[in-house]
Amino acid sequence: MTEMNLVQAIQSALRGALREDENVLLMGEDIGALGGVFRVTQGLREEFGPDRVLDAPLSETGILGTAIGMALHGLRPVSEIQFADFIFPGFDQLVSEAAKYRYRTAGEFHVPMVVRTPYGGGIRGGQYHSQSPEALFIHTPGLKVVCPSNPYDAKGLLLDAIADDDPVLFFEPKRVYRAVKMEVPETTYRVPLGEAKVVRPGEKITCLAWGAMLYEAFAAAEEVAEQGVDVEVIDLRTLWPLDLETIVSSVKKTGRVVIVHEAPRTCGFGGELVALIVEHAFLYLEAPPVRVTGWDTPFPLTHEREYLPLAHRIVPALLETAGY
Amino acid sequence: MTEMNLVQAIQSALRGALREDENVLLMGEDIGALGGVFRVTQGLREEFGPDRVLDAPLSETGILGTAIGMALHGLRPVSEIQFADFIFPGFDQLVSEAAKYRYRTAGEFHVPMVVRTPYGGGIRGGQYHSQSPEALFIHTPGLKVVCPSNPYDAKGLLLDAIADDDPVLFFEPKRVYRAVKMEVPETTYRVPLGEAKVVRPGEKITCLAWGAMLYEAFAAAEEVAEQGVDVEVIDLRTLWPLDLETIVSSVKKTGRVVIVHEAPRTCGFGGELVALIVEHAFLYLEAPPVRVTGWDTPFPLTHEREYLPLAHRIVPALLETAGY
Amino acid sequence: MQVIRDDGSLDPKLDPGLSIDEVVALYKAMVRTRIVDDRLERTQRQGRIAFHVGSLGEEAAIVGAAAALRDRDWIVPCYREVGALLWRGYPLQQYVDHMYGNAGDPVRGRQMPDHTFSRAKRYLAVSAPIGTQIPHAVGLAMAIKKRELDECVGVFFGDGATSSNDFHAAMNFAGVFQPPVLFLCRNNGFAISLPVERQTATRTLAEKAAAYRIPAARVDGNDALAVVAAVREGVQRAANGGGPTFIELLTYRLGGHSTSDDPTVYRSDEEVEAWRNNDPLPRLRKHIERCKVWSDELDADWRAVCEREVKECVRHAEEKPASELSAMFTDVYAELPWHLREQQAQALRGPRAGAEEGES
Amino acid sequence: MQVIRDDGSLDPKLDPGLSIDEVVALYKAMVRTRIVDDRLERTQRQGRIAFHVGSLGEEAAIVGAAAALRDRDWIVPCYREVGALLWRGYPLQQYVDHMYGNAGDPVRGRQMPDHTFSRAKRYLAVSAPIGTQIPHAVGLAMAIKKRELDECVGVFFGDGATSSNDFHAAMNFAGVFQPPVLFLCRNNGFAISLPVERQTATRTLAEKAAAYRIPAARVDGNDALAVVAAVREGVQRAANGGGPTFIELLTYRLGGHSTSDDPTVYRSDEEVEAWRNNDPLPRLRKHIERCKVWSDELDADWRAVCEREVKECVRHAEEKPASELSAMFTDVYAELPWHLREQQAQALRGPRAGAEEGES
Ligand SMILES: Cc1ncc(C[n+]2csc(CCOP(=O)(O)OP(=O)(O)O)c2C)c(N)n1
Ligand SMILES: Cc1ncc(C[n+]2csc(CCOP(=O)(O)OP(=O)(O)O)c2C)c(N)n1
Ligand SMILES: [Mg+2]
Ligand SMILES: [Mg+2]
């Protein structure tokens, strides 16, 4: 066990995968000598050589498109998209190709690739270094979507994603990169995809969050606890396929739900969660599920803290929901 | 007034806009001599010349990216994407640029462009000629999303979209292109964006649909009417910004909701509609809102009729909801 | 570049040196491809299949290139290259079953006709979005290079695809990483209705390769032996660690873009007629006839064999039931997640499940 | 292509023939740009602004190109070209306010620093995604051609951007539609850490233009007068209906990619030192000194003027309040739709609304 922050834990997962499986290979912009703009891959090119840690030309189409080809030959490419905001030039390769290759070959070919990308606000990145596009990928059948909140989970989930035979989008909360430290094993342990985690048991409200906003949800829960509102906080960890069971059993207990995410509200994953909860636990609901999310605007700069669904916005939602 | 099908009505709108506004211009693949693969632009190149009806090289990035540039100079380009499935290579230009240009220049520049594209199933198009990606654009602040169901609305909405100062995605239900005819004025009338339409008043259930599925919702409503279930069918027409008022006042009356769309269920627009309804009419709900949608798979070929939420799948949903 | 001269003799300087048996095999495969095409087009016109996209006039470019690749090499198709797949021995019945989307369809009725693939034949999957396969080919070749295998990749695409994002990215990555990949650009004159002269301003497509420092050749794509020679040279380069090669195969789409197209709207009969006189089949036939290994009689016999074969396949295909409804939900992921299990169950207990398919 | 010789004299064959006053104005603008840059970088290091992306070493390419364009021509920037905007007379205070995202920021605190724009100056908006502006420039030029106006468009982008989808699409459309557009490619050697030699396999970027049949020039981008000459030629071609021109401006990024970067990790001090000796400022200065219109004293005076000016602007910027919270919701659409009205109201009555911004 070593104390690691999120960057170190992810690096540790990549190093472990590179060591244990000759088929694993990394590709992305500036991931070599520079070690990535967030230094996640620092030192890996030196250790594994430029044939396994590839600096890519400035083309997300190329990075994702060639990764699919590598995966079709049996490699396990892990691509880095420098910011989630820059995944869109390569969007077509993900939604038209990676997502559909297995289906359109009835399983004869498949695409075991991972796309790592830092997402979300919190570093004063403005419109193009802050976005949270997870909903677009959740809407695309054939993709899996993961979003860890802490170093331990991140390492285990990333290793499971690399071992997974389907394409996985792995969203890394850049706001958490260096903000949280915890004990992480040196071994290549796995945290299985598809399992949510109750990080704070509670009886009165179910609060769903992931990634960086998990901490805000938690902080808000602690804050309202002082006013006697007992919130159960669930870290979704894998966004899709979703661990609906954990959510529904919590909601059946609490009857109240608050969902938190950074992405714009409209057609965000929160809407889907509301719909699923209504479909599976309607008669248990004592209040309308509430969404605390980014606003339906491009991501702003100066007022980033008012845009994000931070604890100061979650608290009133919890209190209102508790009192409904 | 002339009897027109959807293709003719859209063509009539384009012709009217080209005649009345020198700034309007069309661009797309095969829209010139061929008149588009669905013949929507047939004859327009002959009438308005190759400088106003441009055959584009095979690049959606180019089509959408240059349209933005034209719009920034004050033209009103109407781009055609041959199938909605092929919008993804140009996705970045829409979500990163068209959607955000006004915001990131505080209104100093804006992008009055329309992107027309046939969407949806029904022509045995399989995975790549059948998709309904509207949710991805609804999730993107700065874009408007329109989806007409009939010739009259299509013409009026398209003319309003062309006159609109913001970028508008205009999804044309290809399944309806030649299937429906009605009287359409020759004039350049407008149907304003942002207004839904109650196409069948009813008391028991609110059924929301748009585009090609409107007819299925309507047929299902007629079918269950015989069993005494009185369904109000609402054609959303503009998906975003949504006419929430019309929806909520209907739901407050009926207390029951069925939502129909072709896109995959998860993170589709249906989820958002459920969430909005729950947020705005929770205490009026007598049954959980139900979604009848495409399945969470790529769009299949042979079993297209089992994939689509056709009347045969809507009827049981209506009956179950009525009896809840 | 041209190998077969007008009189059927070969230019000795460029002759790839195939044995005459190999040349006959090549010719026969081209004829077979044409006959399968013809039959499927008629079948479509009769409304028995929904769609077909053929290779009429492009057989030399397609089968010739396939013949020059080695069995261990990968083919990454666009959508007109089923001739290459059949050349590798893919069962015709399986292809026709796919055209019908029946229970024998390898893709279980999930794709439009002509969306073939075969892991056994090292033939990747046809995909409708233009250009997307090109980076896959480069990635495949990068994997081959990393694994130090003696394989290479040939990727087909059309003139229209040179405008795609994917073409640019793939060519640039190939230039930078130097993997063993051959870019086989079928310049058949059109992207649906758009003539290549309005697709791009360059006079040739081959010259685009210089923008990525990739060696290029421009060959008469209706001359099967010229195609073989050029592709062999590319394979040789790849095998010797010389990296990528771009080959422009100059040909012409004699038919419509697909069975949904009406080409008379955008091109003249005279133009088509001129190219019809340059049909790759008679050109190669002239050579083998000159070599006295082929004759009218042999030709007629072979055509009859092919006709019978494809008719049989069509007959069998029509007897087979439709693909299963439950197959709609599998292969989205390696395993069926809970939500698809739920949806599958819902679909299977739906009122129309199991019923005959109506017209959509 | 090079105009200013080592001794400060001009190559008479290539001299663009600016008046000496024009040359001095150009030099002064380049110095001013450098001084603004320096000050902002220091301001960032002091933590008073969040970020800055500068043009250290690239002033000749940027200001030179702007000087060769006419006032009615459009500039489509990448993100290092504020020197071109200042050349056109954009108020420095407004730029510095933007860097602070304060109440005077024209984009109302919605964008990262250095995301400038100005309709009045015909200068489109900086956008972070690489390459996306290039098709905008082509579309703008297509509109100009359609409207038969005597304007043209100059679009800036870096060496890295040549790998983007947008570059390929834009160049191809420009080749096909022949609008009056100049592609101004600042080859500064790096895309963040990736050297141009690994960005693409070609030896130059200019040769990429041939793939779209666009005439190209490759000029010494640290020679302000060579830049002016090449861009003028492109403007001339555009004005004469000759369509697009591609110009590779060979330069070097002397600083980090941005204030977030540490360039010592990926390049050697020797390399940087060699380029420092090729700094565009002293090169142009040598020429005007040789012409006896400039001196150490004049130089020191001008620098002092610029320093004072930018310090003043910084001081004013720091005095201004932050941009308004309500501005977060406007300009998403022409009008505020119901959902944003609702959300705006919600945000404004939030517990922290109006409070001082904490650190994020
Ligand atoms: C991204 C994308 N845009 C548009 C289409 C529609 N489309 C199908 S085939 C085609 C033309 C392709 O031309 P080319 O690459 O020359 O191939 P060919 O059909 O001539 O073999 C077009 C535009 C598509 N399939 N994908
Ligand atoms: C689509 C996209 N991918 C990645 C990035 C991250 N990024 C920002 S600048 C940059 C390098 C750009 O290099 P170049 O085009 O040479 O311009 P320069 O910074 O050298 O002026 C990268 C990779 C981005 N902004 N957009
Ligand atoms: Mg073609
Ligand atoms: Mg650069």
C-alpha cells in the first residue's frame, strides 16, 4: 500500500497493465516525453519505450480510429484524449465504429479498447476544458462508461476496463486529480465495472453522484446531517451499464432522490436516472426526484463555482426534498 | 393550396426561402444534379444555379464548418446531411462551434444556420441509415432541435428555422417523406418554433411523440379508444426549446403519460421528458410515466418493425398505464 | 500504368509474371463476381432483396488487388469488394444468405445487404460511414508492426472517401508510424453523383499521398495485371519494412451507385459507353485467349457454372427462415447486461413477436 | 524566402516595398506585442490571472501577416494572434480586461484568457479546439465570393492543426470552390510537446497544399518583411479571383506552449538558444537602424511607452469588479428561453450568488 493521489493511482494502473500484458499500449497527444498535460503518463515512455507509449499527431480521429484497428488485431489500446472536450473530432469513430463493431459482426470481431479522458470543471478551464459529455456515450449502445471518484476505485476500475472486451470510456475527474489521496495497493487488483457503492448510508434521501461531484454530495450530506436529514450517498462509479439494483433498493428505503451531475441538465444522465427510478420505484416515491446539475449553458469561466452543482447548491435541494 | 407530401413541402419551403432571401443558400452531398438522395432538392440547382445550391465534397466537417463561416458573414446556409447517421464526422463543428459561437462572443457573432437531415427507421436502412440522434443535440446548449411530422408543419417550421438567428437542427422523418399528403399553402407562411400541438384531445393519458412516431401514437390512441381509453396525443414539433407548458397542462389533466421515440431508450429525450414531468407535475401523476422507444441496441435491419416503437408496442403501454 | 496491351499481349517490363493458370483463375473470379452481381441486381429489382451495391466495371481493381495480397494479409473493405472476399474462398451461400438477412446470415439480419466480414478470411467488416475503415487499417498495420509479423493490410476506399476526416488522419498516421498498409483507392469517377473533378481540385488522387510522404502509384484499374503488379510492389515494400503505399486504381463505376440510384440524372450515356469499351473483363479475356488457354466455349461454360451456382444459392436463401428476433439483443456487449435482458424479454413477449415480417 | 539580409539590408528582388514609416510601425507593433506578452506572463506567474498563451518569437509571422492584410479583410485567429488584433487598433484595455474576466471583459467572463474576437475589427473568435476555425475561414471566403465583395480572409493555425479533420476539409473545399482565403500556417516547431517532425512525415508543411491544388509558399516567418511580401502576394491572388493560397510561416515558439507548460521537458536549451539568435525583433530592428530611422534611444523610449501602457491597463483591470453572474445565461440563444430564465432565477437566488468568488 502506498499513498496515492488520483493521477498516481491511474499511472499505477497503466504501469501494471503495461507490465503484465504485452498487448497493452498507450496512445495520445503529448503522453510521451511530456507525460501528458496532467502528467498521468509521466515516466511511462521511458520505462516501456516509444512503441508502447505513442505520442500521436494532433488528431482524435486518428487516435481513436487506429486504436480500433489495433484492438481488432488483438491489442488492448488505451487512448488518452487530452480533454473530454476534444473527443468530438473523433466522436464518429466511437459511436459509429467502436460501439457497433461487435454487433455488426455478430461477435466475430470486437474492440477491446479504453479511452481515458479528463472531464469536468474545477480548474478554470472555461468552455473547452471543463465539459462532461458522458450522456452522449451512455446514449450509444455498445459503449461502457466509467467515472471513478477516488484513487483506489480509479486504479481498480481502469484495470477492469482494460481487461474488458468491450470499448470503455473512462472519465477522469480532473478536479480530483491531485486533491485526494488515499492508500492504494501496488498490485493489479480490480474493481469490477457495473457496481455502484454506497459511500454514506442513510435513511431519508438517496443522493446519486459520481466523479468530482461525489465529494460535493458527500459534503452536502454531512452538512444537512447536522439538521437531522440522513442522506444515503451512492457513488455510481460505472455509469453504464448501471447498477440499478443498488439505486432502486436505496430509493425503496428512502423514497426521496437527489441526483447531482456537472453536465448540463437537459438530456443529461440525471434525466435518465429519474426516469429509471420512476419506472422501478414509483410507488415508493414520497417526493419528486430532484436534479442538481450544471446549467443549460456552455461551461463558463468566471462563475464556474456558480455553474457547478457544488455543495452550496445541493444542500437546499436536500432540505427541500426532505421537507417535501 | 396544393396537395403535397413531406418531400414536396420541404422543397417548397426551400424554394420560397431561396426566392425571397438572397442570403439563403443550400449545400450538401448530391443535392445538385441528383436533387438529393431523397429528391428533396430536385430542380433547385436548375432554378437557382450552382452558386446557391452547392454540391459539397464528401465531408460533413466541411459542409458544417464552412456553413458556420458563411453564417458568420451574414448568409443563411441550409445544409443537408444525407442521413442523420452521417452527422457524426461533423459533430464537432456543431457542438463545439455552432452551438457556442454566440455565447463565446457575447452576441457579437452568431450563426444563423439550419441543418436538415433525414432521420429514423422505416426504410430498411439498418444500422447506418436509421438512427435518431436528436438527444445528443438537445443535450447541447445553444442548439435548437425541430422535428416535424407532417407536410404543413414541416414547411412552416423550416421557414421559421431559416429565419431564426440561432443554429437549428431540422430532423426530417424519412419514413413519412412520401407516406403522407396534405394541403399546403404555396406562400411562405411560418409555424413558430417552440410550440407543441395537441393533435388528438383526450382525458385519460397524455401521449407525447414527434416525427414518424406521431402516426404510431395516433394509431395506438385510436385503437385503445375503442376500449374506452381516451388518449391525448401531443406532437412536440420543436424538441428544444420545449413547449413544456402544453405538456404539463395536459399531464395535470390526465395524470398519466406515455412517451414514444425511435432512439434508444437510455439517455434518449424520453428520459428528459419524464424528468421534466416529474419535476413539474409530480403530485398529479397517477401512474409512472412510461417510455416506448427503440431498444438499447444498434438499429437492426430484419427486425426493424420489432425495434421501432410502433403502434403494436404502444397499445399495451397505453392500456397498462390506463389501468395502473 | 498499364500491362495488357490492346492486342492482348503484355508489356514485358511491367508484367507481374503470374503463371497462366493464375491469370485464368483471376479472370474466372472476375467473371464470377460479375455474374453474382448481375443476379443480385435482378433479384433486387424483383423486390426479393432490399438493396445491392455492386462492382460492375471495377472487378479488375478489386479482384486483382485481392489476388496480389497474400492469404495472411488483411483486407479492409469499403462496400463494393465482395469479389475480394469470394476470391479468398468465402462461401457464396453465406454471402447470399446475408443478402437476404435470413437465418443463415452471418450478421443475423442486423445489417443492410453487402455488409460482409470474415475473421477466417482476414476480411474486416463493411461499414456504411464513408472513410471510417481507413484508420482501422492503419491501426491493424501498426499492431502488425509492433508484433513483428510478416503480414500487411490492404484497405479499399473510393474517390469520395479521400475527402473524409478519416482518410486524412489515417494517411498522416501511416506516414508518421510507417506501418505495412496499402491504401487501395478505387477512383471510379463518382461519389454517388459527384464527379471526382468536383470532389477535389487535384488532377489525380495519387498526388495526395505526397502530402503524407507516402509513395504512390496510379494504375489502370481496369487492367487486372497492372493492378496485380502495383499491389505486389506495395506488398513487397511493406514486407521489407518500407511502410505504406498509396495506389490509385483508375476505373469507372459502370452501374448505378447502388440499386437505389439513377445515374442517368448526372452523367451522359456517351461517357458510360466509352467506359463500357474499356470493360476489364474482355481486356483480360483477350490476353488469355491470345495465350490459347481460353475460348468462347470455355467462357460460356464457366459463365453457366457461375449462373447455376448463384441461382442455387438464391434458391436456398429464399427457403431459409428470417433471422431470429432474440438476436436483436446479443452482441451489443460481450455479455448481455440487465437492461438488454429486460428489453429482450419484453420484445419476445410482444404481440407481434414471432409473427411474419410485414412490409415496413 | 527571406527579405532581410544578415546586415539589415533588403533583398531588392523580394522587398515588398513598404515605406520606412510603415516598417517602423510594424516594428513598433511587434515590440508592443512582446511587451504585453511579457507583462501578462509575469502577471500569470504572480497568480493574478489564470492563464496566458503568448506569441514570443512569432511576432513577425503574426503582426507581419496582419500588416499585409487590408482593413476590410477578415482575420480568423487560432489563439496566439492577439498581436494581429492589436495591430488593427483593438483597445489594449479591453484585451487586458478580458484576461482578467472582469466586468469590462467583452466575453463577460465566459471564456479562458486569450479568447478574443471583434466584429468591428473583422476578427473572428478564438476557439480552443484545434483546427475548427479553418473551415469557418473558407465559408467566410465563400460568402465573400458569392457576394462579389473585394475582401479576403486570412486564417491562422499552427503546425499541429495540419493534422486536424478541419484542416483537410477546409483545404479541400478551398481547392474546389476557389474562395479568397489565405491559409497562414504558423509552423513554430511544436504542438505542445510534439515536434513537427513527428506531427507529419513531410519535410515541409507547404507541400501539403499540393494535395488540394492550392498554391503555396514557404517563408522565413521570423523575417517580418518576407511575411508581408508573401501575404501580399496571396491577397493579390485572392483579389484577382485566383482563389486560395497556403503560406507556411517558418518560426519558433520561444516560450512555453502556454503558462501551463514546461518546455524544458521535451526540448534542449541549445535548440532554444539557436532560435533566440534568430529573434524576429532584432532582425527587423537591424534594418530600421541601418536606415537610420531607429536607435537605441528610440527603442528604449518606445519600450517604456509600451510598458507604461500595459501596466496602466493591468492596474485598471484589477480595479474592475468581476463579470456579472446573470451573464452566465444570456447569449446561449438570441432570446432567453423559459428554461434558462428559470435557471437564471434559480442561480441568482442561490445562497452564494453575489458573494465573492472563492478559489476553485
Ligand atoms: C460519412 C458519410 N457521408 C455520406 C454518406 C453517403 N454516401 C454513401 S456512398 C457515398 C459516396 C461514396 O463515394 P466513393 O467514396 O467514391 O465510393 P464509391 O461508392 O464510388 O465506391 C456517399 C456520399 C456516407 N455513407 N457516409
Ligand atoms: C481538438 C483538440 N485536440 C487537442 C487539443 C489540445 N491542444 C491545445 S494546443 C495543442 C497544440 C497545438 O499545436 P499547433 O497547432 O502547432 O499550435 P501552436 O500551439 O504551436 O501555436 C493541443 C494538442 C485541442 N485544443 N484541441
Ligand atoms: Mg467513387
Ligand atoms: Mg505549433
